[in-house]
Amino acid sequence: MLELAEVTGAYGNVKTLFGVSFSVAPGSVHCIMGRNGAGKTTTLKTIMGLLTPTGGTITLNGADLGSESAENTAKRGVGYVPQGRRLFAELSVAENIQIGLMARRSDPATRDWVLDLFPPLKTRLTQRAETLSGGEQQMLAMARALCLRPSVLLLDEPTEGLQPSMIAQIRNVVMKMRCDGVAVVLVEQRSDAVLTMADHVTFLENGRSVETLPIAGLKAAPEKLTHYLGV
Ligand SMILES: Nc1ncnc2c1ncn2[C@@H]1O[C@H](COP(=O)(O)OP(=O)(O)OP(=O)(O)O)[C@@H](O)[C@H]1O
Ligand SMILES: [Mg+2]
């Protein structure tokens, strides 16, 4: 179980998170929604250890995660796919996956496993990452993060700018991870994608978690999307 309780954070002197709380059980998908600038990316960076919380607690299975470096957070089994995908642009698909494998255990079985999750990558192993389509780059970014065999997976807007067919492939992999018992934290702006993937949704407003509800609760009260997102 990943648990955040009243997490606060800042970039230097600029306070950004004012109290973020939610918990994510293994085998579930927890969506974070909120307007641009609400603090979604900052929340994921803070879980990942790229930013140190200034207050509150972050725990994984009861053990403190809030004071860990990003490297140690990854070693604890947290995988992270940043917004915008950040691949090694000039390296090939195979080399990007190799870097993911080096992060923990570079066994060939893991390589086969991630490539089986994203079959389109198999035919592009020697292609430079920067020449992949947007959807293929998202697949590669996810494949690289999954090389860790994470128990927690943080995904920052994985469907941003993608066509429906690509979104469906990303969704399939998210649902497979959920079946495998992974706790998925998904930042997602598209309500259609959220409603088909999420178990719970937390809305962020101005750096604060203002409401968490099960997906059935959101389906019963769709006006919350308009209220919190203005869509
Ligand atoms: N490196 C930084 N230095 C200073 N302030 C930052 C930095 N990164 C983000 N912020 C600020 O923190 C706030 C939250 O940003 P964040 O990127 O977490 O929002 P978001 O919810 O992910 O938005 P979006 O939907 O646009 O991706 C914003 O006001 C932003 O300007
Ligand atoms: Mg963001």
C-alpha cells in the first residue's frame, strides 16, 4: 500500500503542495485529476523522491518513502514514467530498454516480458528513440520503467496527444499491471480514459487533494468533472 498523508512540498521557496493525501492498494488504479498547475506532476515527483516533501508522510507498506532519493525509491520498486516521456533520444529502442534493465536486474526474461507487453517495439529495436511516433515513444517509456518489475507504477499523462488506438494499447498494459497486483498512480486528464481504467480518483486543486472517490461515485456524479476540471 502506497500512502500519502498531508504531503506538502515546494520548489525552493515557492510552495506548491499544501496537503496531498490518498492511498493506493496493490492491484488498483488510482487517478489524479486536476487543472493545469494543480500539482499533479509535482505529486508524482515527490513520491518518486525527485523532490523532498517539506511535511507530511509518504509510506510504502508502512515504511517511510518520503526521505528516500529517487534511486532508492526505484530500488524499493517504484517505477516512474514522466510527463513528456524523456527517452534517450539518440539511443535505439534496444538501448533504451537496456538502460531500464540496468536499473535493477538485467535478465533476458524481463526484456522479453516488456517487449511482449508492447509488440510494436519488437520490430523497431534498432530505431533511434527520437524517430519513433508519439505512441511508440510512450510505449518505450513505459517499457523502460517496467524493466524494474515495479510494485508501484507512476504514470504522468501517458495518453497525452495519442490517438484512440494507441490509448487502447496503453490502457491494456495498465490493466495487465493492475491484474498483476501493481499499484498504479495515473495522472490523466481525459475523463473517458479515467472512467474505464480507474478504481479511485483524487481531485487536486491548488496543490491540495480536495476529494477522493471510488469510480462508481464519480460515474454517479459526473458534474464533479466539470466542477474540478472545468470541462
Ligand atoms: N521546477 C519548478 N520550479 C518552480 N515551480 C514549479 C516547477 N515545476 C512546477 N512548478 C509550479 O508548481 C505548480 C504545479 O505544477 P505541476 O507541474 O505539478 O502541475 P500539473 O498539475 O502537473 O499541471 P499540468 O496539467 O499542466 O501538467 C505550478 O504552479 C508550476 O508553475
Ligand atoms: Mg503535469
